[in-house]
Amino acid sequence: MLIMAVLCAPAIARASRLQENRPFLASSINNNHPFAGQEVLLTYKLYFRDVAPKISNEVNPSLQGLWAKEAGAERFIKSIPTTVRGEHFRSAVVKQFKLVPIQTGTITVSGYSMLCTLPQENSAPDRKEPTDHSFRITAPAITISARALPEPVPEKHSGAVGIFSLNLIPNREKLKIGESLSLKLILTGTGSLLTLELPGIQLPESFRQNPPERTTDLNKGSETTSGSITSTTLAWPQSEGNFQIPAATLVVFNPDTKQFSTLHSKSLAIRVDAAQQAAPEGVERSLTNPSEQKSNPSTLFSSVALALLLLISFAVIVLIRKKQLNDTKKMAADSATEQVPEIGKSARTMKQKLLALLAEAGIKSPGGMTRTELHDALQEINIPDETRAELPAVLDSLDKILYSTAEAKESRIPERITAKVNALLNALKKVNSLR
């Protein structure tokens, strides 16, 4: 028993150290008690020590009773130093959701997890390369207590919760029959812009119109969605006269004051005049110079010949310029593949250049992909097998440098990694030049 305890002690100590250094997830939300229809932001952060783990698989949380939209993944996830219970870690935001409760009561958001891999020190003397240790970590559950809107809820309330302003802008106020009238209904503010319904515009019966087109212009990086939504309607008046387009109205709920209010745009006065009539056929002929009605065959032939000559000359010039441009592009591509890129000694710059070339090759947001997703995406484009096998390993080496807690470690990049990055950059540039 004593001999077995002595033999097992090193293994137990290594397991304990591994458990202490294991990354973990934290969940947070900017408002645990929103009103139904009010937008909130759910954030998941990854905490780790010396080396950033490789993430090969993710499971999204259960979002029942919620409207949800995942925030766009960044191409480069930045980590920052932090302290947890007196211990030094690095943290990085790995996932964010914008949520809107569509029901009242208690809603539990749980189940977000990821499969991580970390290199494990190998004590065997005959093994040089460390082995990888895989494990799954799960984020703590978050509870949302969604409150009902205060009674009585106005009948025309269509889900707008926040602070907004409403404007109706025409492209013109005077036009002729058959000309187009563009009406833009613009809602600006902060709140549930992604889920609310915009009001319609009441046009006179004599106006033909297309269905409105909706566009959004949102501010990036804000916790609660802010910006503007524009609904554009194209109309064509069919009769002349003075017309009134009534103000558009929208009922909104302000979560700060806990009160409903009605927004009004301005009403519009539109003047429509009769369409300009064409001159009678007899008048047009009388205004025409009689000498212009007579055509000279020799003059006509000379004009056609001159136009044809100019057209041929223009075509020749275009072909010559196109050939020169193609030759210049080919020479630039050949020189770019032969030269070693000057990428400096920054691991951050190296990784960003690799991700930029991957995006140029057709991979959307490669920096936000797991290693499994990146491997699948590389198989879909014309990447050589050697490059596809080498790329994840190089990215892992750069991540270890970037996410290490040791100060100034990023500046000491091994020459072998720099050489591999240069080779991968040249290989990706050749692939992109063939696209």
C-alpha cells in the first residue's frame, strides 16, 4: 500500500496542477430583469493562464423563450490580463448574444460549452513532443426574470422598447404626374431596433406604390443596439392636385421612465402638376428646318465611314492598354511570390496577415472559427495539402506567443516560426493569384 501511494503521488500532483491551470468559462448579462421586448446582452468569457487553449467544438446555449442574434465574431479575439481571486489569468470574450424576451417569467439560459485542447508536459525521457490533453468546459447558467409591460398596453404598440425619434422625409414636395416620389421613414435611437415593427405610410388612393424596403445602419460595439432603421417607399401620383400625407405614428415603451408614449413624424404637403404634353406632330414638322430634312447620300456615307474608323481606333487602343495592364499584373504577382514578405517580428501582425489572406481566398471570418471549422473551410478551397496541414499548427504557435502571461514574450519569436509564416504567406498569395 505504501509503495503504491508513493508511485501514485507524482501522478496525483500532476493532475492537481492540470486542474488548477485548466481554463474556465464565465457568463454575464447586462440586465437580469428586463421587460418583455427589451434587448439585453449575454456575454461568455474564457479565462486561461499561460497558453490559450485550442477550441475544436462549441455547443450553443438553450435560448427558449427568447429572440436571439449572435454578435458577429471578430477576426482576432483579443485577450487581456485579469485577476480572479488573487490569481493571474487572461480573459477573452468568445461569444455574445443579443437577446429579447418574448415571454414573461423566469427564463434559464444554459448549456453553452466548448471542447478545449492544451499541451500536457510529458515526463517520459524518450518523448520530446508534449501530448495534448482534451477536455470540455461549460459556462454557468444565467437566469433572466422577464417583466410584463405595465397595463394598460396600448393597442398600437408593436414591440418598440427603448428611446427613439421618428422622421418622414420626401425627396421632393413638387412633382408631375408619373414622376417618382421617394418617402423615407427613419427611426433613430437605442433599444429593440432589431425586433420592432415600423408603421406604414398612408398615401392617397391615386398614388401607385411599391412595397417598402427596409435598411439598417447600426452602431458597432454598443451593448444595446443603437442606430437607425429606414423604410423607403417609392410612389407615383396618377392625378394632379394638392395632397396631404398624414404623419406616421409609433407607440414606444421607455424602460427608464416605465411609460408609453407615441412618436409622430411631420405630415407632408405634396403638389402634383399635370405632365408636360408633347407638341403636336404638325407643329414639330413646321419647327424643323426644311434643309435638315434633306439627306445628302455622300455626306451620310462620309459620316458613317468616319464613325467606323474612330470605333476601330478606339478598339485597338483598348486592346493594347488591356494587354499592358495584364502584363503589369503578372509581373507584380511573380515578384510578390518571389520576395520574402516584410512582416516584422510581431506575432500579432503575422497572424493578422495570415487571416487576411485566408479571407481573400474565400473563407469568411477565419479568425472566429474553431480549428475543426477552419480545417473544413480549407478543404473547400484550392489549398495545397501541405499548406492545409501546416496552417493550424502555425496559428497555434502564434497563439501561444500572443496569449502567454509572460511579459515581452511576443518579441522573442523563433526563427523556425517566422520561416513557416513566410512560406505560408507565399503559398496563400499564389492561391489567391489564381482565383
